Amino acid sequence: MHPRDQTIFALSSGRAPSAIAVVRVSGSQAGLVLTTLASKLPVPRQASRRLLRNSAGQPIDDAVVLWFPGPGSATGEDIAEFHVHGGRAVLVALLAAISDIPNTRTAEPGEFTRRAFENGKLDLTEAEGLDDLIHADTDRQRRQALRQLQGLLGDRARDWRERIIEASALIEAGIDFSDEGDVPAELRAPAVKAIRALHDEIAKVLAAQGQAERLRDGLVVAIAGEPNVGKSTLMNQLARREVAIVSPHAGTTRDVIEVQLDLDGYPVTVIDTAGIRETDDPVEQEGVRRARARAEDADLVLWLVEGGRLIEQGARPPLWTPGDGSDRSRGSVWIVRNKIDLGIDPGGAGGAEPAGEFGISASRGDGIPELISALVEFAANFFGTTEGALVTRTRQRDLLRQALDSLRRSLELVEEGEELAAEELRAAAYALGRLLGRVDVEDVLGAIFQKFCIGK
């Protein structure tokens, strides 16, 4: 039997041990699995209590079972669910009993969702939204992923594709009736009007402000500076726990340390880097090299200096090797003056900090709330407004651009010949079909679904 025709099963809840564990079974043998282990099928979509037994009649667990006959199920196939006690021994016994039934096998990562996609239960944009929802770390990521799962982009793309096909039908009808005098012109006018409206709608979506794609990955903030200026202490303050070793000895941090933060719903990765200085220690040299690389790739660098150090106006922190020709093209740099609790003048007139400079005491916490507030404001400006954002992945944006370019070319070519315009409309419809996952997407399916967890 082909693997796609086999019945799949997997643990669909969290790792054992747990109070309750859910094991899901999907495929043509799901009913047989349920009757073999639970004696008979329960009423569809109603929870029933059953004593589960293996093929030898030995009891496994006192459980709750559910039955979802296809096609009215999450995958479009017959589905059985076993809600059992979440001990490891219970799960091992249950999974072994299911595997004893012919033509059943353990599901691969994302295989339940892939079967739902292949059976028309959701399109590819919704599957991507589900993946994002599973991996969402902050509330803003959750809301964005949920909008995609609910079909925000997919519904619009289906509407656009249908309208392109309608416009294409008008253009091609003009080709069929080319010997009827003014008939082609009468058909061309409403088609051009529809194509222009579609072009403007998609262009507006692509031009919308905001960085919804970046919200999935988060903002990267690097803490950098010379050795022993308090980088690790600041890292621990931002994380509100000890994630980095703090020592008075220079060169303690040898590698890059990362921590994930949720700042007002914005996902932020904070990086504590090795102190940047000249050194003969090969291990520390590697740490400095990595620190430079991560700082140069970060969206924002917090460059720590001791409060009294003078920094000339316009001077940039030494993140680059002198004479290497490198340049910062992405991120911003803030000067953070540490150790103000020692009475060191932070350099601002009357205690006020210049724009892009902050005075803090990483050890006592002075100035940390103000720095965090500034980080939240920076994140808000960086991500822009993502509420209602349609495009959340580069793949989606690229395919919408392809559709937009084809629509633009069809408008340019329609006066030269309906055949050329009709071909561009077919290309636009094809791009939207790929966006939804309905045509020629086998090459991207594996890359998408293999990122799912087993059991989803």
C-alpha cells in the first residue's frame, strides 16, 4: 500500500508525562483501530468512555474516545481520537496496539495537516498560518497567525483568481469572435476595467506599510561593547533572570548568548556578545569575530560604554575591523552609558540624555524601565502596523508580485493583441493558484510541512 493510503497515528498533545494525552488516528483504517481497541464505534462527534484493550485482550487504559467520519473531519479522512492518561507506559502500550493493526504507521511531521491540505480542507496560506500559530511566541504573532489560519489572504486570493479567470474569458471570447466586427471591442472594455481594478487592489496590498513577514522572526537586538562594561549584567536585567555569567574579569563571555523576549507582544531576540577588543587568545578572538558578525546583522545594537567615556559626535562604535571596507547597512546603534550609580557624568546637559543615548545602572536597575520603553517604541516603529496584514511570508509576497507583473503586462499588451493579453492573465491566475497551493507546488510542500511537529 502506498504511504499516502496508509492510516497514520501519532501523539497530538504535549510530551509525556502529562495529565491527559491525545493520540490521533487518520485514514481508512481509523474505524478498525477504534473498534479493535474500544470494542465499537461511538456516536460520531460525541465523547464516549471506553476501556481500551490490545489485540491480546489486555487492558491499556480507561479512556475517552471520539469518532469523526470523513469527509467531515479535520483531514477529510476518517479520524479516531484517544484521550488517555498521559503516562509514558500508557502511551507506549497504546501506540504499540495501534501499530499492530495492518496498514497503520506513525505519522511524519505535519502529515495530518498535509492530508487536510490535499483533501481541500485548507489552502496553503491557511496551512502556513497554522504553522505560524504553533510557533507563535507572543500575542501579536498569535493574532497574525490566527488571521491567516482563518483565511484572510486565502479568501482574497481566491476572489482575485476568479475575477482574473472571468476577465480572461472575456478576452478569449473576443478572440473567438474576432470576425464579428465590434464584438471584440465590446468585450475588451469590461475586461480591461476588471484587470485594472485587480491590479490596483494587489498593488495596494503589496505597498501596505508594516513588516508582517519580520514579525514571524522578530526583532534582533545585540548588546555589544568593550570587555567588562556590563553587557552580561544588562542582558540579565532585560531577561529578568540570570542567563549570562557575570564576572569582573574581562573576556568572561566567549560566545554569543541569545534570549527570546516578549516586549509588549513584540518578539525580540537579545544577543549578549563577547567584549570587542584586540586579544592574543584564539578562543576570545573567535568570540570577538562572532560578536562583530552578529552585531553587524542585528536590527539594533546597544553599544555599552562606561558613563564618563567621551564619544565624538558622529563617531561610530568600532564594530568593524579597520580598513576592511565593511559598512552597516541595516541596523541602528544606541549608546548606552552604564554605571551611572557610580556618579559618573553621563555626558548629557543637566542629566538629559542626547537622542539615541541612555544612562543606566545595569547592576542596580536604574534607567532600565526607560530603556525597555524605548525598545518597545523602536519595535512598534520597526514592525509598523501588522493588524490586518495580508502578506506574512516571502513566498506569498513573491507570488503576488508575479501576479501583479502579469496583470500589468496584460494591460500593456491588450491593444496589441488579445492572445498576448490572455496569456499574461493565465500566468497571473497560475501565480495565485500557486499561492493557494492548488497548482504545481509539490516543490514547496515538503519545505513547509516538515517544519510542523509530529501529530499535527
